[in-house]
Amino acid sequence: MNNARVTPLLAGLDERLPQLSALYMDLHAHPELSFREFRTASVVATLLREQGWHVTEGVGRTGVVGVLTNGDGPTVLLRADMDGLPVKEQTDLPYASVETAVDDDGVEVPVMHACGHDMHVTCLLGATAQLAATREHWNGTVVAVFQPAEEIGGAPAMIEDGFLDRFPRADVCLAQHVGSGPAGLLGIRPGPVMAASDSLRVRLFGRGGHGSAPEATVDPIVMAAAVVMRLQTVVAREVGAFQPAVVTVGALHSGTKENIIPDTAELLINIRSTTPVVRDKVLASIERIIRAEAAASGAPREPEIIPLHTFPVTVNDDATAATVHTAFNEAFGPERVFPIPLPFTGSEDFGVFGTALGVPSLYWHFGGLDPALFKNVDPASLLDNGLPDTIPSNHSSHFAPVPDPTIATGVTALLAAATPWIR
């Protein structure tokens, strides 16, 4: 790494990396669902206290907040998310998760850190350890936020739990996400960086009966199939080619037996958009199609369309992005820092912190996969052309960031990003 302002804060990091790697493997082997991060929160709180941070647990149900004040200066918020996903791990790693849990619908599901939140927690704990050990080299206050339930909107829960009044008010909010790029590389973008997300639960009502006499029924499975197929036309035929949007039916549940036509069918739908106009248009189109297909099928009742979760567009402050981009170039060298050309269609609730506090925020990405997987791939082309089919993406059962050099990159990035404010 280049000689940079962050260098004094990195003293001792190499010696700390084996401990952080062991921590990462432990967290990866023990994922927890959203708002169930009890073990993870306990590990976080214990380590923060050992490092010398003032710790508050149970924020927004299972969140942990550490505060370290080191003289006068600005306040920087650093955030990591903690929750896993209902995915069965298929990585074959020696520390692969075999955990299961009962979800909110009472169903036992496998649990995996399929989105890298275990890496986020590890990197932030590495950064907090470095900050505590190098206090002579920085001034100000750092608020380390370990957020629950990012997958379903845990940031608002922390805000609603009095976050703004209980902790020092930040001057800037910073966070990162590990992804499917080569470990050691970083991507940054001013302006919109992550899409808005809306999730819906839809119940379609039919009239059940015997499979041998479908004429006496209204089949909700056929109705649901028609809805699923017609929804594919929303983005293809109603949204402009240069207006990013995604509509996904992630679950369809109906019926119990092959010769019984059920009474109802349930769909879980997710929508991604990057502008309010496109969002409103897509949501309206989805509702129109659902109601029209129900009417066309002769449904005895209007469908239920229930909003579940909503994340706003994640927007990076332009000036903050420029400042941190410069800090990354100094810390890593410009050959490892890439501009992100377009917003990702993934979504985040991190922006809720900056919006609630009324301060700028920045969210960047860093690679976490074995660089050998990209042997014949130009890293810059990944941002324009997407991943090769052989590379697992976030939320895949095969996604697992490699500890080295991902942890060192993530810890350094958090410290480098904070340095312009706390130097």
C-alpha cells in the first residue's frame, strides 16, 4: 500500500489479521436471521468492550453501538450489518454453516451468510480495534454501528429506538459492502449507488375443489401462473431501456396435494428501481396486472396486496465521494480503485442514517472473491459486462468471501475513509 494518511492507524494490523480471520470463520459458521442476531451481537459487544469502547446493546432490538471519543473533532459513523439469509450453504468450506432456524412464518429454514455480512462485521471490528490501539494518531469521535436486519430494514428500527438522541450525532456516515469482484479491489460512485426496493406479499383467492372437476373451481394456481408470466412484461414493455428496474417473484406457495385445487395462492414479489417516477410506474403496473388477472380468472374476492419492506435509493454525497476516493487512491493506489459507472440494482437501508441525521453519507463496494477466479477477466469489464457465469454472486449458496486479502482491504478501507475527518 502507498504511504498515506491512514498508515499510522494500520500499525499492528498484520499481527491482528489471524485473529480477525478466525473471527470471520466463526461468524460465517454461525449465521442468524434478521432480528435474531443474538449470538453475533454478544460477540460484537464483548470484543468492543475488550477494546475499550462504550457499548450499548439491544438498539433496534438486536443492534449494538460502540462509541469511542478521543478528544475534540468531528464524529464519524461507521456501520456494518449482521444478519444472514435463509439459504442452504453449498460452499464445502470447513467452516460452512449447517445452521437452521424457524422463520417468521414458523417454517424451519437453513441459514447462511450468503451476502457477506459476516465479513462486514469482521472488518468493522478490525477497524475499531485499530482505532482503539492508535489513539495518539487521530482525534474526534467514532460511532460504530452494528446493525440488525439489513435484509428487511433494520436501520429504521434503530432510528425508531432513539438512535438520534442516544448517541453522538455524526458529521458523516460511512459503510461498505463486499461483493463478487476480485479481493483487493474497491468501487466507488457519487450520486445514486443502490436501487430502491419494495417487497410485496400478494394473496390470490380462488375456489377450491377436486382436481377431477376443475370446472367447479376457480384455480388460484393457474391465476398465480398467469400473474407471474404477465409481470415479466412490466420491465420488458412498460419501462424504458435506460431506466433500470427489476421485478422478481421470489416465492409462490399454494396447495397441499396433487388432486386438490386449493382456495388461495401467495406470491412474494420484489421490485427494484432507481427513480421515483419508475418506482411509481412499476408499482402501479404490478397492481393493475394482479387485479386484472384475478378478474379474468373469475376470482370470488379481490386480491390482497400487502407491502412488506421498502428501502429508498442509496445516494452518495458527491463531495464525500470525492474525498474518500482520494483517500482510497492514497491508501491502495489508483490501480485498485474503480469508478462504478451505474447504480447497482441491489438495495440498502444504510442511507436511512444519513437522512435521519441530515448529514452526508457514502457507501462503497469492495471485492471479496479469490482473484484466481478472474485470471482471464479484466476487472474493469466486470462493472460494464457483469460477472461470468462461473462466479457466485451475493445471495448465492456458493458465495463466501476469502479471508485474505479481503479482511485487510475492508479494515483499511474503513480507516482510510474515516481519516479525512478524524486525522
